[in-house]
Amino acid sequence: MIQECNNYSLLPHNTFGIDVKTAHFIEYDTEEDLRRLFTSGKVARPWLPIGSGSNLLFLKDYEGTILHSRINYLKLTDETKEKVHICVGSGVEWDDFVAYCVQHGWYGAENLSLIPGEVGAAAVQNIGAYGVEVKDIIESVTTMDVQGNEQVYAVEACHYGYRHSIFKEIEMQNKIVTSVCFCLRKTEGFTLNYGTIREELKNYSGEPTLPNVRQAIIDIRKNKLPDPSVVGNAGSFFMNPVVDRTKYESLKNDYPDMPYYNVDETRVKIPAAWMIDRCGWKGQTRGAVGVHDKQALVLINKGGAKGSEVAALAEEIKLSVFQQFKIDIFPEVKFV
Ligand SMILES: Cc1cc2nc3c(=O)[nH]c(=O)nc-3n(C[C@H](O)[C@H](O)[C@H](O)COP(=O)(O)OP(=O)(O)OC[C@H]3O[C@@H](n4cnc5c(N)ncnc54)[C@H](O)[C@@H]3O)c2cc1C
């Protein structure tokens, strides 16, 4: 089924809670619906596919068509003693898929518990948390272009990097992700050496099991991040910058406690949250917007904020980080 609305409010479709409208809003249930939409010419430029809007900042009303997938299936395509292969529609809630894997005893997705959004966007964004990125469990991603042609991208062809994929590149802007195929393990194996997972697990009898690891991650996240249904936000606003090791070494003289992660022999990643915190931003407010008091990387809508106010605060933060550390930070959130 296809559902369409004109002059439609995007308030329920962005976790920042920005009150804007789109000229045209379309939801579709199947790949066939999307093909029909494209080939009928109903989808005029500009158009934008969205999921739950948990990584979007709307700066003004959208004067085009917003497309939202409700392709909602989970299909087991193959199973061996060690692995399962499952293809999932782009409109499935990401965390529902993680819960499904955990319930079925399949390993690989549990560290990505409670990340907001839908399966299609997860593959576009290469979502990551607690030492795992979604590319680690993706086998292939299927897209449809404006002519209604499907194309399957094996994971190697997706050009995955830190919060990056081929689907973010300019030549992909006439394609929509329709489904994602995953490979999960049936044999036990956890990634626990990241953040406070091991400590949190002590609340669950210590032994890691799939439900315990999922619950530990959910608890850590609930403790650290504001719930978008209560306080508008889009999670981490900025990406962690990757800098030359020499740059990091020189900064370390001035900031011996500066944390970092090795990227390769010549580059390190510096947590943007640490730098923003050192600039004194945690808990700061500017009218209707502010910086979360527990996590400096999260910008919040305190109520009724405009997208432009969030963007202005982000710019101020970016400038102050540059002034103090001479490092550029860039938004993870997409401005629309
Ligand atoms: C509280 C909170 C915590 C978060 N924690 C994390 C975290 O730990 N790790 C992490 O990586 N992210 C995190 N995020 C960010 C966000 O959850 C992810 O980026 C998520 O994948 C966005 O999914 P979405 O469905 O909301 O996509 P949207 O925000 O709607 O869209 C994101 C991008 O994907 C594109 N897109 C969406 N659907 C499709 C499609 N079917 N085909 C092609 N393009 C598409 C959009 O055009 C846009 O460019 C967090 C966000 C919040 C609010």
C-alpha cells in the first residue's frame, strides 16, 4: 500500500523534535510499491528517503517529497550449524531486529542494542557502538533506483568506514535502500572490552549471555543518553575526528590526559566529546537549545527549538574546539 499526504508535519518523524513540514510525504509497504511510485513519476525532485529521523536536523520546511519505507519483513534465507543468513526490510525498527536476533540465540548484533532508527538507515550510516559496527554483520544491501531497477551491493562494495558508506556518496542519491541481508553467528562470541560493559554485566550474575549483554548495553545507554521521546536530540551530534599521530603527540604535551584510539600507524581518533567537555560546554544552554549535562556530544532541544538554533549552537561549539585544539570537528547529523 502507498500512503500520501501534502503539507505534512515532520514533528513525529525527527527525534530532535523540530516542528517543520514537508510539501509531500509518502509511505510505501513493499519494493513493488516503491517501483510503482518511481516509475509513475509521482516522486519529483527534490526527494529524500528517511527512516525515524534520528540523525536528521531539519533547518526549514522541506519543499519536496519525503519518502518513508514501511518494508517490514524478516526472511531467513539460509542456516547452517554455525551461521544464519537473514534479509530484513528497510522499514524494520533496528532495535526490533536486534531483539529478534537475541531471542533466537544469534550472535553479532547485541552491542548495537537500543540504537534508534530503521534497518535501511543503519546500513547507510554504518551505525556503531561498543566496539561493533553494523558492517561487521552485513552481507549485502539491496537498493532501488528511480527507474525501478534493483541492485545488490556485497558488503565489500559498500565502502564502509566510520559512519560512512557508498550510500552516502553523491552518485547514490538516486537510490533507496530497500533491504539488508545479515549473517549472524550461532556460536558464542562477545565483544566486551569496550566501555563499561563488563562492569555493568556484574549486575546480571557476571556471566555474559546474549540477553545479559543486550540488557547491560541498554542500561548503560539509558543512563548516559537522553531519551528522544522525552528530550529532543539526535544522539552524537559530531563525529570523532581522525588526526595525524604527530598532531596528537604535540597536543599530548598540553593535555596529557587526552584520550585517543589508534586508527592505524599514522592516525589516531580523538573523542570529540572530550574536547567539547574541555571547552566547558557540558550543560550549557542557548535559549531553547543546549548541550546535554551527562554527554557533551549530545545537543538537545529543550522545547520548541528551531533547527537553525541547533545549527548555531553546533557552529559555536565547533569554533571553540578549533580555537582550543586546532582540530576541526564535523557533524554526524545530516542537515536538511
Ligand atoms: C539517542 C540516540 C542515540 C544514538 N546512538 C547512536 C549510536 O550509538 N551509534 C550510531 O551509529 N548512531 C547513533 N544514533 C544515530 C542514529 O540512530 C543512526 O544514525 C540511525 O541509523 C539513523 O536511523 P534513522 O532510521 O533514524 O535514519 P534517518 O535519521 O531518518 O536518516 C539517516 C540518513 O539515512 C538516509 N536514509 C534513511 N533511510 C534510507 C533508505 N531506506 N535508503 C537510503 N537512505 C536512507 C537519510 O536520507 C539520511 O541521510 C543515535 C541517535 C539518537 C537519537
